[in-house]
Amino acid sequence: MSLRAQAYPISIRLAHHTDRMDALREDAAGRSPQGLRTALELVDDTRARLALNVAYDLALEALAFRLERVVRTAVR
């Protein structure tokens, strides 16, 4: 949610990790809001899969590859 809070013009109160706002702004700079949303959806999907006893290391490795592809193409 924190990167999304930086990508979209929403209230700072909706963001997590407000102590890291400068770093979050830097991470979100130049990224498309849609790309960041897609990346967050991938993370949420992986969390849900872990609840279903998917192999932890394989799920995180797959997430890393998917995130790399999405974040690379999420440039504005």
C-alpha cells in the first residue's frame, strides 16, 4: 500500500511505513501507478498461495521473477 500511496494522490494517512516516506517516494518515482498496482497484486497473490501450503521458497522465487518483469516495465 505504501508505494501505491506514493503513486496515487491519496492521503498520507493511508500509507504504511510513514517513517520511510522519502525512500518510498524515491521507489515510486518514474513508475506507473498501474505497474505498481500490478506488483502489489502479485505480492498479495503470493501471500494467499502461501496460506495454501505452497512451497515457500518456490513461491518467493516465482514472485521475484514476476516482480522483476512487472517493475522493469512499470516505467512511466
